[in-house]
Amino acid sequence: QVQLVESGGGLVQAGGSLRLSCAASGSIFSSYRMSWYRQVPGKQRELVALITSGGSTNYADSVKGRFTISRDNAKNTVYLQMNSLKPEDTGVYYCNAVRSIPGFSYDYWGQGTQVTVSS
């Protein structure tokens, strides 16, 4: 069982920056693929960024060049550095942890943290 706790959300003006953190409990954090998703009312949750256990990253086109995902396995924490924020980045940001073994996937979600970007 893995518990995920996000922090770092808040209200920021357009052009500003925020850093989200997601602290994970439990062992073998390093073996999980970690992702950040965001959701706005009335829309599906969308992938913002992910980082594999090996450190490879991938980003949604809308955040490339502005957001950076990273992980610190010693601290069981994944980060999302968000720069040059835009009003359309507003939403609830969720941390997700996935680990797959033959025939099964472990999939955990945090409770979410609100990010609001004012114009």
C-alpha cells in the first residue's frame, strides 16, 4: 500500500511559478512510475507529466518547456516545477504512482492540490 500526499498548490498570478510536491509512504518508491495529472470541472483528468523509475520524462504538449518533473528517491518524493504559469493551468493537480508486475498493476492516487492562476 502506498499513500500519496500532495502539497504546494495555491493562487499565483499569470507568469508566476509554483512547485508541487508529492510525498509517498511505503517502500520501493523508486520502482514506481510517477505522474502528475490535472483536472478541471467538467473535463476528464489529463496527464501533465510523468517520470519513469529510470528517470525518463514525458510532458503534455501544453506544458513542454514550462514544467519540469523530477524525483528524489531518497526522500520518496516527486516534484513538479511549474514556471510561466497561465490561467489555463488552473485545476486540481493529482499525483499518481503506478507499478506493474506480470498480471497486475498497482495504481495509487493522492487527494489533489488546487492550483489557481489568475490573469
